[in-house]
Amino acid sequence: MLATMLLIALVLVAAVTDATRHRIYNWATYPGIAAGLLLTAVGAGWQWLAPASARDWQPIVGWLPWTDALLGFAACGALMTACFMLFGAGGGDVKLLAMIGSLVGLEKGLQVLLWTFLFAGCIGLGVLIWKMGVGRIGKRAFQFAVAVITLGTVLRVPAEEKRILALPVVLAPCVPLALLATFLPWRVLF
């Protein structure tokens, strides 16, 4: 399927550039967004003009119904924009997940988004454990819980721990794993 091959190529490029340079370039995301929406428009026109031919070519080209592509683009883009505003995720991450939504649709796009967050969270937790150690994390969590319960306030985080907590977790390298988790036929494995 043409759309799937394009998606895989662009996601792998974004993953490599994000892992090595902490950047997801517009030349890797904008063409994917445009392709997803353009394929949808071409597919809709083709189905209107020649429905029999469109049925034969749709699996090869891989266009989505226009509502699915637009809703996928909008929902994934909006959720990532909210993450950008709240947590400081990069703008490239927003465009990358919006691109995925335009190429895979609403349901699969949201699944990829959730898997991406899950994998990034696991990596972030692993880095945190590696840098601080389980004992220190447990001790600090206990101190924070006691402070909140007894004093109704949150303790200040020491500067050294703030530095450790400020380590960037890049999302794009998690996206290929998220695509696998979303599209792998899990029923075959179990």
C-alpha cells in the first residue's frame, strides 16, 4: 500500500532526526500531511467518477474516507497541541502525530498516539531510574506524599533533581514501535 510505505519512510526519518538532532523537520512532516489529505481527496473523486476502478485501486494506494483522514489529522494534531501547550512537547511532534492521523485515520491515529506516550513514558521512567536509583525515587515519593498529606503543600525539588528531571524524552523514536503495536495482528500472537 502506497500510503503505508510513505508513512513508514517519513516516520523512520523523523525518528532518526529526533534521536540524533532532537529535531523533526518540516520536510519530513508536511509532505506526509499533504499526501494523506490529497490521497483522500483523490480517492473520493475517483470513487465518485469510477467506483469499480476505485474499489480495485484503493487497497494498492491506501486512501481513507475523507472524514476519517480529516478527523485523524484534527484529533491527533489537537491532542498533541494540548501536550505542546501543557508539557512543552516539540512542535515537530505535533506535526508528526497530525501526519500520522491524516494517513491512518482517527481510530488508528489515536492508538498510535497512546502507544507512543506509553513507550516514551517507559523510556522516561527507565532513564529516571538509571539516573536517580529506585531507592532515591522511593524516598522522594514518600517525602512528597507525607508533605502533601500532613502539610497540604508540595516540597521543593532540589536543583540537582530538577536537572535530572529536565532530561528530554524524544517521542519520534517511539513512533515506529507505536505503529508496530497498533498494526501488528496481536490476535495471531495469543
